[in-house]
Amino acid sequence: MICKICGGISEKIFSGKVLQKYDVDYFQCRQCKFIQTEEPYWLQEAYQNSINIEDTGLVERNLLFLKRTSMLLYFLFDRGGKYIDYGGGYGLFTRLMRDYGFDFYWDDPFTQNLFARGYEHSKGITERYELVTSFECFEHFQDPLKELEKMLAFSDSVLFSTEIFVNAAPLPNEWGYYYFSHGQHIALFSIESLEFIAKKYKMNLYTNGKSFHLFTKKSIGNILFKLLLKTALLGVPSLIKLAMGSKTKFDSMHSQEQRKNTH
């Protein structure tokens, strides 16, 4: 196969039993080490529910991302700017970030917005944001570069999560992130593939080397990036919430006004 990241040659490395019934071939690029499945004909079945039943870490993960993102935005970006969560799921992260005082908006064509209603990105309107977040989405993309370009139309900075591997491709029984059971992970990134993308789009890559990454035109430094992520676990985000001023009550009042205007 042709690598969807760098255009190099991808060779079959193993087959996995997807959804407990499909023998699916996995290919790795010789050049950037990106791993992709064969063309994913099973996706309609895999996405009968956009959020799979095995994702029991959804809430815990959003709380962690809330802390980390708050630190990065407060100290490195325009804290008064507008932000968008791409592939925002049920809207939990958007709601949490608004509760912490950041002007966040939601975008996801495949999932119902339950928690951040009224704060959807307006379709058809070209608008620039200070930064895009996209958590646990990249591994789901059939065409990762096309999706990234959609994000870059919003902003020059993309903060995202996806587990990466370093050096050799993990064996099927050694890396649970393949998630053969639900079949939604079809794009798996190496550090080299992220570095290739950053170079292709003339951006800097900052990463914790595991699962949390930033593409940006800004010059930050990886040491500072990692330091802010570690500090996020020490209670500083609570102080950021106080400094920013939560939008929780404001959003509630805004929703009441909108309801009155519709009657």
C-alpha cells in the first residue's frame, strides 16, 4: 500500500482479527513507520455507536486533558481567544473548558452534542481560532492529512492526543491500542510520522513522547511543553479557573435569554 502520511511504500506486517470476525491486514511505511490498515470496509459496523462501549476512560481522560490544556492555553496562547474542539464527541470537553473560563466551541459531524449545546461551531462560516483541540481522533481518521488540513483551516495550532510508538511496530499482543475488538483504530502513528507531518506543514512538533502532542507555528520548546504538562497535575489548573472566571453561570443565563427570545 501507499503510505497515507508520506506517500512511501507500506508493507504488510501482520493480520488482526477485527470485530472478532474480519481478518484485517496491517501495513507499515518503510520511511515514516506509520501503520495503517487495509481499506477499512468494516467501519459502518464499527461505528454503530460513535463512542464505543469499551471507552470507559472517556470521563477520566477528559478531566486530564482539561488540566493539561488549561495550562498550555493560559501560559502559551491568547487566553482570551476562541478555541474549537474538533471531533468533540458529546461536548464534555468543550463544557469543561468553558467552565474553566476558556471560550471553547464544539464541532463533530458524527456525535450528538449533549453537554455544550449552544456553543457549536457555525457551519459554513470561515472563522479562525486561537487553537484547535482534537483528542483521541487521529487514530480514527481514514485520511489523516485531509482531516488535519480541515483543522489548519481553523488555526495554526493543533493540540491532540493519540498514542504513539517509538522504534519498531508493537506486536499485536503487546499493544492494546490496536483495539481489534472495536475496529475503529485504523491509523497508528510513530514519532517519525508526526515529525514528517510537522515538516510537511512547516510547523513545530512538541510532544510528551507518549500520547499528547502539539503542532504549532509558535516556538515553544519541548522542555517547557513537558514542564507545563507535569505542572498541570499539581493543582495549578484550579488557580487558572479562578483567574479566568468560569463561564458556567454566564452560559446558563445566555441559554435562558435565547429560550425567551424563541417564545
